[in-house]
Amino acid sequence: MTASAIATGFSVLVIAYFVLWNVSQFLMAGVAALQLWRYEHRRTPRNRALVARLASPPLVSIVVPAHNEALTIVETVRALLTLDYEAREIVIVNDGSSDDTLKRLEQAFQLVSAPVAFEQPLKTAPVRGVYRSVAEPALVVLEKDSAGCKADASNAGINAASGGLVLVIDADTVLEPDALSRAVLPFLEDTTTVAVGGYVAIANGSRIEAGRVTDVRMPRSWLARFQIVEYMRSFLLFRVACASRNAVTIISGAFGLFRRDAVIEVGGYDHTAIGEDMDLTLRLHRAFRARRQPARIGFVPLPVCWTQAPEDWNSLRGQRYRWRRGLLQSLWRHRRAIANPRLGIVGMGVLPYTTFFEGIGPLLELSGYVISTAAAILGVLNWSHFRVLLAVSLLFGASTTLIAVFLSDVGTGRYLRGRDLAILLTAAVLENVGYRQLNAWWGCVGTAQAAAGKKGWGAMTRKAF
């Protein structure tokens, strides 16, 4: 076989990969549009009143693991205190912070020591102190030794939680005022619901006052802008489509509402897992399906919370390395679930899709760009094949992203200003030229790190809201 035939065959393989990916995105967009329409029609005053007018609404314990979060922790707590859902407690887990996280909380909320014994069904690093707020009775702060991971801190908060439902969020997350009301509704509508995730939006560039996002604007950083459209595509296409078939395989660590007993039953978050959120979601699926017990994992398709996206190269690169290692570790740990008919659509559809397009995809994409470009320059590959590859990967990729932007803007109306909408559309197009290829490279590096057994999360640079 000649070098030209090999190069042509490889380019056809890469083109087929891009075609399949983009076709799947278009199909997901159709499903997402239908689900958004249905959600908007369900979100009537009567349905909202179902939560607001309950005599005894389910108590929700909001668990916030915090490690060196002095810059944002006070704003996060203030946002939680302004929620329109009254039956809630806030459990802040100060996970061995070396900065002023605890001091900021003490000053802002008048904390006092309140030693109390509680069951600890999930093993964690030692809890050294429990504090309550004089100003806000619903606020509890745990002071614990750090085990070096968010999973351990989350488990400590779940142990201390009083509510039957537990919401686990990141310390830099700002919730929408009605986030809990919207997330609790699926538990009331369907008693088999064990977990609910939600659309996480990016707060960079927006104004936040008194713990609320009061003015949504596009950030100045192009890195943050690219991540906004990236989040739209991920949450509004893939996750909404999965949710329509009860096949959500990851409840984001930024916002995850769980039935406490279900989480404890499967052992809580695994402190050895890099992608602890995906690992827990898959264990919930496997546990309930193994005993043929109905269980639903829902998803709220409109923004329920806001989080900070990294705006510097080092933090973004490190985040993507970790995400990659977490994905591959989860797929490897749950490899027996892939193509397993006992897991229904999760095993036969979503996990194989994730393995191919997210697991193998970055390696195939990057090698496709590099090898096809080199082959075309050397004259081994016909330039027409090369142009087709670029058209399929760049133009089709931009079109699927634009659909996600359209669905987001129709559903939320967040970026309706002419300038912001223009920037958003520009970012949706430019994201496919450079940024996507960079992500593929980071995915390859993350794969090498996973193969070498690298662990840990490391630090990300935060900014005050």
C-alpha cells in the first residue's frame, strides 16, 4: 500500500469521525429544543407553587467544600442566604484552608463554637470543630483536616447534613434565587428521582451584588468567552439529550442535588477519583439498575448557578488536564458498564458515545490535523481531501455551536444586548479555530498524564466577585 493511499484512508477516517460527531450534535440539538420547549411549558405558576406552598417542603442541606476560598466564600454564602427556598441549611466545610477562609466567615457571620456529635457513615479526615452562626441560624461551618481532595470534604458535609436532600456545590458558585425550587421540583414530581443536575453558567464579566448576578455581560477575556459557548454546547446539547432518556452520566460538581440516603448507600464521593462527580453518577446508575429498582437522574436545562471560569492559561490548561484524567479514570473504572445491556441506554448508548467521541476523540482530532496537514504539504495527500477535512471540522463544528448559542439565548435571554450577542456569535465561530485544537492537545497531554498515573487537582487562580 502506497503512502498516498494510507494518507487518504486516514483522512477519510478523520472526516468520518467529524461527520459523525457533528451529525450527533445536530440530532441532540433537535432533542434539546424539544426538551426546552417542554420544560418551559411545565414551568407554570402552578408548578412553581407546588414547591412554594408545601406545608413541609423537603429540607435541603447545601454542602460547600472550601479550600483556600477566602476571595469568594462570603459572597457564596450570601447568595445561599438569599435563596427563595426557606427549608434549607448551609454546611460550609473548611477543608484545611491555609488562608483566611474561616476568618472571613467568622467576621461576616459571627460564628461561635458549637460542638455537636453526628453519625459519620462516610469515612473522612478528622473534623476538628463545628461552628454555628449567631446571625444566620441556618449556617453551619465544619473545620476539618484536609485529605487533599474535594470528595473528602463533600463527604464530611454530607455526614453533617440534616436534610433528606443534599446539594453539593463549589465554593465559587453563585446560585440563582430560584435554583433550589427548580431543582427540588423533579423530586416532588417523581419519587424515583435520586439526583438532579443543572446548567452551570459562567459568571466572568457579570456584575454580582449581595450574592446575586444582577447584570449579565460578556467577559473581556476571549478565553472566558470561548468557555461560555463551550458550556452552552455541553449543557444544552449533550446533557439535555441524555436527560431526555434518563441517561445523564455526570452531575456537575458545581451543582448537584442528591437524595442523601442514596449517596450514602453507594459510599459517597470516592476520594481516590479525580472525576468524583462522574464516578458518583455512574455508581448511582449501576447500583439502582443492578437491583432493577427505578431511579431517575434529572437535569434542569436553564442556568441554576454561576461559576468562575479560569482566565489565565496556566489555570485553564491545568483544569483541562485534570478533566481529561478524571474522564479516562471514570471510563476505566466503569469499563464493564460500557456496552452492557443491563444498564440500558447508559450502557449501550451514552458510555460508548463518550468513550469514542470524548475518550478517543482528542487523539484522533489532533493526529488528523497534524498528519493530514503534513501529508498535503508533502504532496502525499490530495489537497481536496484536506479541504474537506477542514470544512467538516471547522464549518460544521461552528454551526453546531451556533445552534447551542441560539437555544441558550432563546431559553434564557441572557445575552440579548446587541454587542454581547455579537461577541457571543463571534466566539462561537472562532472557538473552532485554534481553541478547539488546543483543547485536543491538552486532551492528549492529559491522556499521557493518566497513563503515567498522575493524580491530584492542584490550584486554580481565583478572582474576587
